[in-house]
Amino acid sequence: MAKKILILGGTKEAAELAKELVSDGHDVTTSLAGRTKEPLPITGKTRIGGFGGAQGLAEYLMLEKVEHLIDATHPFAKQISKNAVEAAKLTSVQFEIRTRKPWEKKEDDLWQEVATLGEALHAIPSGARVLLALGSQYIDIFAARSDVFYLVRMVDPPTKPLKLPNHEILLGKPSTDWQIEQSVLTQNNLTHIVCRNSGGQGAYAKIQAASALQLPVIIVNR
């Protein structure tokens, strides 16, 4: 039977899921945080912005008569995922988690696995040239290292100057072709990558490129 479904999205997998569920005849709305100025088109309906915590999400579910809630957000989007669990308990709406699996370290990978961004900051050697592949809201902490050069990859231009003392901005999404990612690393003389273990195929090419070049990856685990 067709259901009214709310997907907490913002990932490639969430967009693919929305397309699949709409094709099956369901009434699907995908909720986006709104951090990307021009998100790619998503099949079905979209909603932009927060709900106002777990209680706000619960009220939305009841008001819109949502029958099935799916958390397909980024693996590091901890707050919205926590809110989803609480809202599902408050409303007894059918709830499903579709978090993608983390990347697994392979034999040729030179990973330095850390638990926090603070640990990642201190793990960068002096004089390194780093591809900083993080969301814009996680960048400021790295301003403490004036002895490091950062190539900051961002989907949208920053709304205000970055606090990083020594950096350049690379606009655009990461390529899914590891050879293109390898070119980015070599053309900019990069020596390290700092990223989170977000999993999925969309951003894995940089990990493959680093492995091919035998570059260290400082990776924040979940």
C-alpha cells in the first residue's frame, strides 16, 4: 500500500531512495537542512530547514500524517538523527535508519584514524599541504595551525572569509573518478588529506587517489 513518507535526507543515497519510493507509488517528502544553496533536484516533494528539535519534528509528523520516517542523513549529522529517534518514540511512527556504512581501511591505505577534529588538527605535521575535505561548519578549528597550507573544498562559496591563515578554496563537489581526484592532489602538491569517515561511494575517490599516491589520510572515525 502507498504510504506518506518523510525522508531526512541530504545525501546521495537519500535522493536515490526518494526516487525509488516515488516510483513505487508512495507520497514522499525529503527534508534538507538547507546548507547547500542549490541542491540537486530530488524526486518527490522537498522541505528545507529545521523542525525545531525532536518535539518540532514530532509535531510535523502528526500534522502531516506521516506514516513512515526514514533517517538517511549524513552519518555525522548526530543531532537530527537523535531528534528522529525521539520523534519516532513520541509519535509511534514507523521508523527506519538508512545510514551508510563507513569505509574500511585497505592494505595500501595510509590512514591515521582519530576520534575528533581536535585530534585531527594536532595530527597534521608542520609544513603539510592538506586537502581539507570537511563541511564548512567544521573548518574554523584548523585556523590554529598557521604552519599548514589548506586546500579547502566547498560546494558553495563561503558567506564570510575563512579564518584559516594559509589556504585556497576549491569550489565544487568531489569527483567520483579517483584519477581526477589524484590530479587535484598532485597539481596542488598536497601531502595529506583530512576528512571524516562518511562512507558511501560519492566521496570515496579521494581515498582511492591517496592510496594510489601513498599519501596519508587523517580520518575522523564515527
